[in-house]
Amino acid sequence: MTTWPIAELLPHAGEMILLDAVLEHGPDHALCSRRIPADGLFHDAGGRLPAWMGVELMAQAIAAWAGCRAKIEGEPVRLGFLLGTRHYTCNVAAFAPGSELRIEAHRDFHDDGGMGVFACRIEAPGVLAEARLTVFSPPDAGALLSSPSANPSPD
């Protein structure tokens, strides 16, 4: 299995990259890691990462999966969009500093147009979060974002 630095797999930069590494990837899944630092852009006053950020960790695991697929196929990493989250549950209110999270995304459905549904989990000692995420990664996101219908002019 080939692995790449996480920054090469995600269309994010700087502090917006919330994952540390891809531990494992395959045709239908990616397993990523994140060690929660003592502070960060989204941390609360107690230095904890709020549990609702688990959705973004899951979305980035999906993006890492897509980035791995792109690298394997010799394609550029594409921009993707989180369309929705179903049944997000987490048994903690926040992820504590020092926690070693394992974030897994497993593809349930994906079509040639870029739509996908993934079952995701975050696990650590005493931590379990789960959700199903619906994502969209169009073949040409730049054209989609620059189209007149994407940027309606005010009347």
C-alpha cells in the first residue's frame, strides 16, 4: 500500500487540515488518524475539540480516500462538498487533548457523477462517533463554482 503526506491528498491547507495521516486505504475505505493537540482553530476554552467537529474529521477521511484514489489513477486531487450527514452520534461532548482518534470512512455508494455515501466512525479509548455522510465531487468543480447559477447577482 502506498501512502502520501496528508497535505497531498486533501484540497485543504494549513490549520484546515485536521487529519494527521492515512493509516490504510483501499478501493472502498480509508482509515486515518488524528492526535488531538492541546489547542487549535476549533478548540473550546478548555482545549478540547467539540464533538460536532467529528463530522469534519469524517468528511476529511472521505476526502483522503478520494485523494488516494486520484493518486493511484494519476489524476489530480479534486474538490468535494459535504452535502449532508445522517444520524451523527457521539458518546462524548468533545475530544480531549492527547486523544488518538482513528477515523474510518467506508464507501457504501459512489457513482461516476461524483455522488457518494459513506459510513464513518471515529474511535479512541472511551470514544465512539458514527454517521453516514453524503458527498459530491464533480468532475470539474471549478466550472461548477464559476457558473452564473452558482453566483447569482443581487437584484
